[in-house]
Amino acid sequence: MPADSILYTETRIGKLTLKNRIAVAPMTRISATEDGRATDDMVRYYARFARGGYGLVITEGAYPDVRHSQGYLYQPGIANDEQAEAWRQVVDAVHAEGAKIFIQLMHAGALSQGNHWQESGIAPSAVQPVGEQLGFYRGEGAYPMPRAIAPDEIRQLIADFAAAAVRARAAGFDGVEIHGANGYLLDQFLTSYTNQREDQYGGATENRVRLLVEVSEAVRRAVGPDYPVGIRISQGKVNDFHHKWAKGEEDARVIFGSLGRTGLDFIHVTEHDATEPAFGGGPTLAELAKRHGGLPVIANGKLGDHDKAAAFVEAGHADVITLGKAALANPDWPKRVAMEEELADFDSGVLMPLAHIKESER
Ligand SMILES: Cc1cc2nc3c(=O)[nH]c(=O)nc-3n(C[C@H](O)[C@H](O)[C@H](O)COP(=O)(O)O)c2cc1C
């Protein structure tokens, strides 16, 4: 009986108790106002997942500052008090339906396709991103050439992440997730081919993970010891799906080991399929995160089948699972699965021609 499975048992992330282990993955839906305030559509969209039984909702990536972090036009931010205030309605609606909610803090770096506030396009190094801009987020053609971020801007960016986390806590969010994955700024630092710096942030893996460590530590210091904070890590990127860490498990040891010592409460790993080996054989990325990070692990990637996801958690590879496309198709996945009702297949049409929240999702 699915309803009796481990997915429907309580678990803890830091001091926070989740009623089950089924969470919504962060998904950018470009449905905020032009200046990045959450809208009524977003309130209804997020409340729907909470009503559907998910124990935790992780929001789409919100930009932390009104400098270079915004990635997409109509993306929400948490960069000023107006934006934080607008999120409060989302938080309250999700809480009213009995779920917890984390906000994802995302700096797009070189993958920025639109910024309401300033010219964007900063990166660890002036390396043009591979791949093409995302059409469903209003992008077209190649990514522009970014400029390398200066040392004083790095200090500012760390402070901006910390300030955004403090705003998130004040707005009522139950925790924050730092976006260190999918090819965005922090992952650009982690990735050897986009990071060609010769200072302490470039070179060996220990150096390339340094900014992620410093952001994690700064956020932790800013919000205090008891507030849930985690980071999302991936190998693949929105503009380079098949990227793998060059040193395989050795990189995993350094990356997860370093992050595990920063005072974070969880590591969220995402792979194309969470249950497949990270490096062509051997352990999954989630197992490596657990082994070397020593923290609760949230796993993502093709976990929309109940038995597959439950077996993965049962085996101790992850503590919580997040659903992306399966959640879009089934905003009530936890309830449906518990009642043994049939699940809907994901229809990519819901993200076309643009990825904004559709009438049917409110
Ligand atoms: C429309 C859409 C938007 C996404 N936006 C984000 C995002 O803002 N932040 C993030 O970390 N991942 C984002 N992702 C990736 C998902 O969180 C997830 O990793 C991916 O969908 C794979 O998981 P799945 O197999 O359960 O769908 C997005 C995915 C989709 C489909």
C-alpha cells in the first residue's frame, strides 16, 4: 500500500519537521510582476500543491539582488522589501493548506536572459555559455558573452545572498535553498570550463567550490543556527545536460565534503534520473552527497513513480524526494498515490509557448 510507504512518514530537516517526504521541486514559471513581486496566480499555483498533500514546496528560483542576479523577465525576486512582502501571501496560502515552503535563491550569472534592473551577464570568467537561451522564458539565440566578476563584487554578492535569506525568514518561509546547480552562477564557479579564474576561486575543485561554501556560511551566519538552509547541486545544466564532473567521485568527495562542513541542514541533488549511477557505474549522486556531506539529502530526477521513489528512500539514499514534471502533471500526487488513483502523464504543452502559470494550474 503506497500510503504505508516510507514516503508518507515524517522527517526532519534541521529543526523543521515535514509531515511526509514528498516535495515539489523548484520550477521557474515567470509569473511575477515585471518588478519581481509574487502574484495571485502564484498564490493559487503554490497553494494547489500544498492542498494536494506535498509536505514541502520549494519555490522557483528567486533572485537575491537588484544587481545582476535576475535570470528571466517576470521572474520573482526576494531582493527588496516589496518583493518579500508579496511572497507573504504565497507563504500564508501554503501554510493554510498544511505544507512547509522553502524559497530557492538563484543568481543566474552568465545565463541571464532578462534583467529588469541592470545589465546582467556576470560570470566567474568571460566565457560564453554553451547552448542556446530558453525560448519558453522569452530567450532567443546564443547567450551573450559575460564579463568576469570582480573581487569586490564577489563580496557584495555573498552579502546579497545573506540579506535575501534574512528577508525570506521575515516573510515567513520555513527555510531557504541556495541554488548551486543547473549551470547558474554558483554552478558556473563549480564548473571547470566556465571558471578560468586564477585567484582563490578558480583552479582545483577545492577552489571552485569556495564561493558556494562562502555563500552557505554567510547565509547561515545571517539567519542564525536554527533556520533551515540547504543547497542544490547538480552535474548537468540547463544549457549542458550531460556535463559530468571531471574527477568523478573524487570531485564529489571534495564538493559534498566542503558543503557538509558549512553548517547547512540539507543538500538537494538533481540528476536526470536520481537512481542511476553518477559516473557510469557505482553510487548515485544522492548516495555520494549523503556519504561525503553527512547531511539529510533531498533527491530529484525522474522520481515520479511511487515504488521507485519509495525504494530509493527506503535504501537510505535520500531522505526526501522532489518532483518536477510529475508535480506539474499531478499537483495532488501525494493524495492520488495514497488513494491508489491513476497519475496523469506530464504534458509539455503546459509550458508552451511560454512557461508562465496557465489558467488550468490556478
Ligand atoms: C518548468 C521548469 C522550471 C524549472 N525551474 C527550476 C528552477 O527555478 N530552479 C531549479 O533548481 N530547477 C528548476 N527546474 C528543474 C526541476 O527542479 C527538476 O530538477 C527537473 O524538472 C527534473 O526533475 P523531474 O524529473 O522530477 O521533472 C525546472 C524544471 C522545469 C520543468
